Amino acid sequence: MDRAMERECNNNKFPPLMLHKASDLRVPLQHQRKVIRFQFIIDEKLLNLAISYTDEPVKLADLVPMAQSLSDILFESFISGFESTFKVTCSKGCPYCCNYFIPISPAEAFYISNKIHNMPESKRQILLKTALSVSKHIIKNNGIKGKNNHTEPFDLQDISDWYTALKIKCPFVFNNSCSIYKQRPLACREYFVEGPAFACRPDSGLEPQIVSLPFSINKILSTISIELAGNDTSSVILPLVIPWTDINSELGNKTWPANSVAELFINTLEQSTNHQLSSTYCLVE
């Protein structure tokens, strides 16, 4: 567990759901959190992990820190096995991929919206104004060329091409840097390239050399969101996060038992990755 998370735990401000390496369970257990331990194998490496939780009911947004932690752990483990094969050129401050179509799960939509609304007034107002301006542009140009949007189906590539043609930069990028980097979507966290980062620019004329990960935590979180919410909204376009969460505020405030959500997370991870996960419970009263 990193120092920032430990300080939050010691101040009783830890999230209701947390995912850890099993070796980092000292602080959660000190704070009387219930724990589900499980093992996961990635590229022949055995990872001993755990989800800790409290008795508090949880909202969709509460799944995100857990998913972010798992994404970081799995990427670190995956990349460490290929350091001699390729070098990831992505880094904080690189804006070249920030014109891409970014679908996020409803859980991440509420999480990012909450983070923005809790920012200092000056920064919050700038982000809200920019995001709403971009949202209006997207809604005004919502027709996909060559398609009858009311009767003809279209796939993700159709949507991506339409979005790229709008030439929209992510509304959360300022001075060529992501203003929500710590809260950035899983789709961004899981996008890595080797070779020149400049190739990610839509007008570069180059094909980016994307690193293929074994599976996507972003897709897993979308699956869980659908299961919990009971609807077919699997993703939200990132720039539309503010109006979408305002319209769906009732869903954002809905709660579920933390233990059920933790179990669903592990079960969905198992089903989505075709891994047989071994889990045990450590209930601390």
C-alpha cells in the first residue's frame, strides 16, 4: 500500500472498497475491514491479491479505485516480463492520444464527475465550462455520416471515426497536460504504445504501435456496471460525463452491499479472463 493510501486509512478516510496486494493488508486489518483474498495468474506469474471492504453500502463510483488498483498491479506485472522486448513511451504530460474517442463505464462517469465537483472552485468551474461546451458540440453533431442513426446499427469503429472527424480534444486537457491524471479513465490507463508517441496524433500519418494487454479492466468494470444497474448502458463518452451524470443522478446514488459487490468483481474477473481464481475469506470482526 502506498503512503498516500495509508494516510487515508489512518485518518479513517479510506474507500469502502479497496484492492491490495496481499502483502499490503496490515493497515486494512488494523481498521477492522473484512477481506477476501484471491490468487491470480498473469503470464505465469502468481499474484496474491485481496479486496477489503467495510459494512457500508457502496455506490457505482466506489468500484473505481479498486479497478484502478487492479489495472496498475496487472500492468506492472505484465510489463515487467517484457522490459527486454519493448519500451513503453507513454508518460504523464503526453497529449497525443487525447483526441481519441474514450468510452468509460457508468461507474467511472460518476467517479470522475464526483472528483470534478469536489475540486477547488476555480478549477471546477473551468473544467465544467469546458466539458459542457464540448458536450454541446458533440450533441449538435451527433449524426454518423452514411448512417440512418435511428434505424441502422453501427459499430465501435463507426463511432470512433465519427468522433475523430469532430476534431475534439479532451476537455480535461490543459496546457498539453491531463488535469484529471490521477482520476483518468481506465481506457487511458490501459492504452500504451512503444515507438514514437507522436504516432498517436490523428494527423501524424503514422500507425501507433499499441501494446496489447491480456485483457481489459475497463471492459470488466463496464460489465459489472451493467449487472448492478440493470440496464444496457455499458459506456459513456468521456466529454459527456457531466450532463450524463446529472441526468442519471438517481443511479449514481443507488447502493449495494459491499460484500456482494466485492464477490461480483472477483467473479466477473474470473469469467472475463478465463482464469480460475482461488478465493478465501478473512472476516475481521
